[in-house]
Amino acid sequence: MKEKFLKQKKGYILTFALIILSVFLFLSLYFLSFSFTGFKMTKVYEKSVQAYYLAEAGIQEAIFKLKTDPNWKSAFETLPTISDPNCSSWTIPDYQRNPALFSDGSYKISIENLGCAKAKIFATSTLGLENQKSQRVVQMIVSKPLGSPLKDYTLFTSGPSGDIQISGVNPLNIYAGSLFANNDIIVKNYSKINAQNKILAANNVNILSGSQIIANAICAKNICQQNCSSTKECPPQALPMPALDFDSNASTSYYQKAINSDCSSIRTDGKTNCLFSQDEFEKLMWQNYPSLSLPTSTSVYVKGDINIRAGQVLKVNGVLIADRDINLGQDYCWVRPEPPYLRCGFSQLFVKKPGENLASGILAKRKINGGGWLGIGLSALNVEGLIYAGDEISLTDFLATSTVKGGIAARKFSLTSLWQGFNLYLDQSVVGATFGTTSYSPIISIEHWEEVY
């Protein structure tokens, strides 16, 4: 009996052991299968991420080619015409890169025409995945704004920090056109602005310290008056700086125009063109002190800074360009190693429009600075044309009235302590002529982006 019981007990133990082993085997197989599935999912995810970045690389190459490839750039920047105002005729063929980034990776770029310098870019990436392929599609809408002249704006600032600051100016008179800032307009220290049209700021208009603005309307985030268009002007949309060609190889650039302009009547160094080094131009002013009149209808280009100081009166009869800064009345005295060695006094700048539809103004690739030694009698600055700075315009402490009949454009603009007044008149014809042929901004803007699986 005891033997029989022991045999039955052994049978139960064996059966239980087999069941336990079966469970462990099942769990092992399950975990192996789970691990393998996880490995495959990790691999799929890794390939998916790689495919995404591969498609992104296609987008970036497309943008690069739109900027630099002559065929792509020419097609993309087709200008509107009377017969084709929407530029519907341009096309760019599909482009394939294989391999791309990875030995088994490739992408295809397709460009859809959405209008003048506006397109939708499709980048489709393909990446090997065992016996299958991983694919991603990324699409982006890009555009370039037309670098149009300041047809609506007498004073215009652009850029993320495109402020206009008016401090201690009474009055600033704007007789035509609007004032536009891509960021804030700050009016303080008992300043007064009289504007026949609108005051527009993409951010805020702040009126501080006893200051006043009298305008047709003030349109900004914090102020939206009755004459503002609520859908477009409260606040207005940020705008890019209009394009101005300083020194490209194009025949229309101001550098090339200066080479082809005739300054033989004022040069004594054997040269005839209107391209000067900084020292050559300073010597020219020293030799023609106190008054230098530049030839009519010329583009005078200075490689360096232009400093008008120490009693110098400069008369520009066309366009004066600096590929650095223009400094007005910042130095009361001027020393050179030539007789009489020292000169002192208050300076003046006059810019005269040479004729209808002809370029006129002062243009600086970087900054325009005006100091307290500019101004004699009734006038400090008298410009018939465009005042343009790629960076900042800062004018301060003039001792006489200043008048601009044309327009002002800069990244940032400030007027400080001009109690004699500052008068601005919009002249669309001279501003348009100075900006030259309509062209597109060099900046490509991204309007919309999305990923498609």
C-alpha cells in the first residue's frame, strides 16, 4: 500500500514538473517573441526617424537651390506681367538625390507653383527596411516678398527690433504717407507728431511723458482707432525691408553704377569714375572745403565710412552710398596731415533730386548717425530723396530744422532732441527710382509646414 502511494506521489510530481516546465517554456517563447517584436518596432521607429530627417534634408536642399541655383531661382522669381499677373507659367522639374545621407536612402523634391515667388515644396524620402521601405513626405510653403518701394510709407522700419523712437522732438511733421514700425513706436519727453495719414506699429504704440500724436489713425496691438482697418491694420502685418542692391555684379547695383559714373570734374588723382576709398573721399572734401558739390545724376560709392564734419557743406546731386556708415555732424573739428591741418565748425548736408524718375538720396549699408554739429542757420539736413540704412538711423541734437522729401527706411530709427523740428514728405517717384527695378527680397519666408505619413 505504501509502495503504491509512493508511485502515485511520484506521478503527481512528474506531472506538476511537466506543467511548470511547459509554463516556463511558454513564457520564454512569449518573452522572446515580445523582445523580437520590440526590436522590430525599435528598428521601424529608428528608420522612421531617419526617413523624416531625410525628407527634411530634401526640403533644405530645395530652399538652398531656390536661393542659389540659377535655373530654380530664375523660375521661382518670375516677375508678374500684365498678361500673367499671377506668374502661373513657371515650372521647376522634379529633382532626385540617390543615395542621400544613407547608403540605402534617397529623396525626391517636387515644386508646385503657387504664384509669384511662392511655391509648395514636397520632399519624399525613401529608406530601406528589410524587404520593405520606410517613406516620409514633408511639405512646406515658401515665398519671397517683392522688394517694392515704400509707396505708402514716409518712414519705415523693419526687422524683429524695428522700433521707432521719438524723444524730445517737437514737432515731427509727416505731410504725406504713413509711419510704419515692424515692432514698437515709442514717443516720449514732450514730443509731438503731426501726421496727415496713419501711425502703424506691428506691436505697440507707447505715448509717454507728456507727448502727443495727432494722426488720421493710430493702428497697433494696444491702440486701434476708428480709421484703422481692423482686419489688416490692428496690428498691421510685419513687413520685410525693401531690397536695395548695393554691390552685386548686376549692372543695376550701385557699385557698378559708380564705376560707370563720371566724376572726372572733381577728381585730381587721374581717375574718372565715382568709386572712392574712404581716404580718397575725405581728401576730396578737404580739398573742396568748405563746400563740395558732387556731379549731377551720379552714383558716388565710398568703400568705407563717410564722415561729414567740421564745417563741411556737402551737396549731393544724385546718390551717395557708403558700404559702411554715414556720420553727419558728429565731429566739430577735423585734423588731417595737410594744410591748414585743423578745421572746425557746423556742417550741412543737401541732397538735390537731379530730375524726375532719377535716383537720389544717401544710402548706408550699415548705419546713419547724425550728431549735434549738424546745422547752420535755417537748415541742418535737407534731402530730396531716400535715406536708407541697412541697420540703424540715429539722429540727435540738430540745431536747425531738417527736411526730407522722399522717404526713410531702416532696420531701426530714432530721433532725439530735435526741438527745431523735423519735416517728412513722401515722394513716391524718387523713392521708386532709387530702389530701382522691382525685385524680390533675398529672404525666403516659410509660411506653412507639415508632415505627411
